Amino acid sequence: MTSSTTAVQAAPPLWRDMDRAELDRAYDNSGAVSTSAAMLADWTRRSEALRARLPELTGLSYGPRERNRMDIFHSGAAHAPLLVFIHGGYWQRNSRDVFSCMAEGVLAAGIDVAVPGYTLAPAAGLGQIMDEIAAALAWLRQEGPALGLATGQLIVSGWSAGGQLAASAMALPQVDAGLAVSGIFDLEPIRLGTLNDKLGLTPADVQQLSPIHTIRSRAGPLVMAYGTAELPELQRQSVDYAQAWHSAGHDGTLLPLTGDNHFSILEQLAQPGGALAQQVVKLARRS
């Protein structure tokens, strides 16, 4: 007897046995952390306070586009190392204004901090965003000495999507070391999900722009940090990239931070003495 109803076919898996809906949930960092909006609001408030206290080098232009601006904060130390912190938001949201407060933890240790902005998707593709970060780093090395900075160690750091941008910058001649926090190092699962609606990544982009596929022969030491309370896919991204980084013969440290989620982990950078602030200090002291 023929059934009058048709069985609903399960969606085919796209990535590691996940269909598109499951994949989207696997990368929904904001949805996974109920306090994420409150934390972003708190960072925005603290960042406004820091810029009000140290306004002298804020809003500096490093390129021609509207978001090609950066805020720089002097620690007060002569010939200080420089941390460049790149914000996250899946390359399509947030701004540098939210993340000035990430400078607080290392300013207290005598390290200067620059926080660049960049054009967001879909106004810019990921390749252009990466070029903008490279331009920001070149500007710092070229123009920074006249401002009393960027003459010593330069550590590039980024969070989430900014972790991809920081890892991609490791081969640039301006960079001495890096700290990638909860980064995206393989873009294939991003290409397969709804996050790609604005990014427009192609399979060729995945190969050319994913840090895990583009590790260069020249690179300084890199710390790859993640929280043990993050989504499993975010944890896996850091673990897999650390394996690839070590396989390429590079100096690297995989740093799981117990109990931190995708947002709370940044307090380890923002707070003086935090685990990530301490890592920046160690990197800055290496010759």
C-alpha cells in the first residue's frame, strides 16, 4: 500500500555532520552567551572613559576609507612595545569604539596600544579587510616613530574574526609576535553558513584567506588562546590551528583558559594581570 504522505528528508550535512542550521548554531557566539550584549555595552562605556582620559591620539587616519582610523594609547613608557588589537564581529559588525578598553591591561605594564578600525562586509570583502589591516600596521611603523611609538616590539592581536586577521598578519615584516584570541582560522564552515550571506566567500577565498591554509615560512611566536566554555567549534579552530602552526616549525603556544566563554575571555586582556595581558608582556620582552 502506498502512503499518501511523503517523508520529510533530513537536510544533508555540510560540515562535520552538521546541516546548515546546526552549523549556524555552532558559530553563534552571541547566542551562546546570554550576557554578551551586556558585556559589549560595558566595554563601550569603559572604552569611552579611556578615550576621554587619553584623547590625544584617537581617530587617526591610516587610509582613505571612513573606517580606516585608529585609536592609540600611550603607556607613558619610553620606547615602549606596541600591541595592535583588532576587534571581532565576524568581519561585518562592531567597531573599534567598543574595544578601546582592551588596552587597559597592558598599558599598566608599560605597553602602548593601537586599536584600528576596518571596513565591514558587505562594503568590503575579506581580502580588502586584510589589506586594510596590513596598511594599518605599515602606517604604524612608518608614522609611529614621529608620535613616539612603534619603534620596538610590535605584537598583533585580535579576537574572533580579529583572530583571523591577526594570524594572517603574522608574516608581515612589521610584526614581531602575535596573540590570537578565539580566532577563526579555517573559513570553510563560515562559507557554508548564513554568516557568508554578507561575506560572499568562495572556495578559492577559503584556500587563499584561511590562516590554516596560508602559514608562511617567516613568522614570530604566536599565542593561540581560547576559553574552555566556548562553543566546541571555536575551541576546535584554535586547537587545529595550533597543530598546523607547530607542524610548520613555528614557535607557538596553545592557551586554553578554564571557564572563559567567547566574551569573558577578553577580560583576561582588559584587566591588568589578566592571563592574556601577561602573555602580551611575555611576548613584548622577547627579542
